[in-house]
Amino acid sequence: MFIFKKRFSSALEIAQLGNPVLRQKAALVANVQDEAIQHLINQLIATAEKYKGVGIAAPQAGQSHRLLIIASYPSERYPHAPNMAPTPMINPSIIDHSKEIEKDWEGCLSIPGIRGLIPRYQSVEVEYLDRSGYGRKQILSGFIARIFQHEYDHLEGKVFLDRIANTQEIMTEFEYQKQIVRQDGTR
Ligand code: ZN
């Protein structure tokens, strides 16, 4: 019990839709080694864990920095998510992407209770600084590529609702769990 409490102690409050910070273009991180940035990375990882997110971007915690975390694992929110250790990406960019686009259901900690069927590139080649400040280049595909594109949008002041082509492709979390998660074993 104590361990859990300690682990979650640095979780931050999530900015929700309507908060202007979610509509700002986030600023580049000047110094990855900065103590405040390193602390923020730890807090974001704790926040994603506490709220069962598979990713989180700094603006969602009210911090308008170009910093996102991918932390994918299967949960009740995303039962088919692959496992990926929490990976901070600082000043990320998309340098290439597949022609192929896939639609899948997404949710967002900043938009609780809503799911949307969102088109995303099937794979993206990305560049970023890791938390030690080293430049990394990586090809992400499938669900991980989706998480990246969702979180990257947050750095640009966008949310997944902006990418919905058709308002009939919006569902409540209740219906999503009932229709998509429980009735389709393949997802
Ligand atoms: Zn989000």
C-alpha cells in the first residue's frame, strides 16, 4: 500500500478539454538535463500510470513543453495495447510516414468518457531526444505509431476530436466498452 502511495505521489492533475493549455503550441525544450524537465518526465510517467493512459503529453499536465511519453501496456482502457516501457520523447518530430492510413478507436485523458474512430498513419519515422539528451531515430508502427501521433497532436494544440471525419464515429466510454471491447475479441 505504502509503495503504491509513494509511486503515485508525484502524479499531476490532468488538464481537460476547454483548458486553453491544450490549444497552445508547446515550446521546444531548451535543455533536457534541466532539473525541472527531468522532474516533469517522472511526474508525467506517474500521471500516465495513475490514470491508466498509454501515453501522455506535457500540455495535458498544464506544462506547455514539447515532451511526450509513450507508456503502452494492456489495460481495461486499451486491452490490446502492446507492452512498451515508458519512453520519454523530447522535441519529437515526424520525419516520414507510411502512405497507408488506419482508423481505430482512441480516447484521451483530457476528454474523459469519449471515444473516437481516428485515422492515423500506419507507421511513422520519428526523431526525438531521449531523457539523456541523445538524438534518437525510430520507426513506430500500429498502435504505438497511433499513440505517438495522438500525443504529438497535443504538442501542436490539437486533440483527437479535431480529426474526426464523421460525428457518427464518436462513442461514449460506456458504449465503447460494451460494443467494442467486450464483443470483439479480436481487438
Ligand atoms: Zn490525449
